[in-house]
Amino acid sequence: MKYGQEYQYAALIGREIAKRLLDIMKVVFTRTSDKVLGENKSRDLAVRCAVSNKAGAKIFVSIHLNSFGETGYETLVFSPNEEGGIVHAEIKKVLDQYGVTDRKIKVGKDLAVLNGTNATA
């Protein structure tokens, strides 16, 4: 993946997840293009939380691809919960087929989307 292409890959993953969920739940995207939703990162994240809250979302999933020198996937939650465990287990089923390292579920109380949504995020 080339630097700066995170949105393209995250959107691809998001659309694939949505296809698998449409039979069992309504899926609402906070954005569907590479355009940000606010004039700065803080405002962009606040708008995403507002979209989730307005939709009455029960679960909020944010997909990111980072390059911190480590590989694998992880699920960040505000506090351990059943929904996060279910989402992580479903992701694990797919990524284990490709040998992607499971970095487990981690608590991340300082993330805007975990703090700003009414949904389990």
C-alpha cells in the first residue's frame, strides 16, 4: 500500500463488510468519498460521531490502515464488550485465512469515535 491511499483501501474493506451485513442490519456510512467532513481532524471526527448518533446506530465501526512498523489487525474498544468481541471474531475468521497477525482487542479510551458516539464503538 502506498502512503496516502488509506481511504481507498479502508473504503474497499468497509464496502465488503457492508455487503456481508446488509441481510441482517442497516449499514450507514459516515462518508462515501475521500473528502473530509470537517475543516480539521477534530471537526471531521465530531461530524462522523454526529452521523452515527443521528442514525441511532447500535454499533460504530471505524476502519483504519496504519503503518507504525507493526503488522496485523486489532480491535480498539472504549471498554471490553460483547459486540466488540463479536466484530473481532468475525474479522479474525477472514484474516486468519491470509496469515494476518491478530493483535487482539485493546482498550483505547482516548479515541474520539469511541468517546463521541452513543453506539458501542
